[in-house]
Amino acid sequence: MAVQKSRKTPSRRGMRRAHDSLAKPALSVEPGSGETHRRHHVSPDGWYRGKQVIRRPEAEDLD
């Protein structure tokens, strides 16, 4: 079994971990509404790639 000969310094440890950080999600702008949303996801209004794919019911007045 491989065993390290000497202790790794904090500097070496930090160099090794330099690429472990999480990347921010890629964002896209909806061409119709100009709304920003995550890539390959439906926008909050139900639009995807210029087409409305989910219809939300309109807010009805109870008066």
C-alpha cells in the first residue's frame, strides 16, 4: 500500500484543491421576453426557446 513519505504542506494542499470549486450555473436570455433563466430549463413564465411550453392559469378575480 502506498504511504506518503512526508506531510503535505498547506500550500500544496491548496494547489491540489484549486479546481474543486463549484462553477456558477450557465444562464441564458429568453429571446421573446428577455428574461434570464438557467440553460436548458423553462423560464418562470413557461417559455423555452421562444415558444410557450407551459400555460399558467390566469389570476381570476373572486369579486
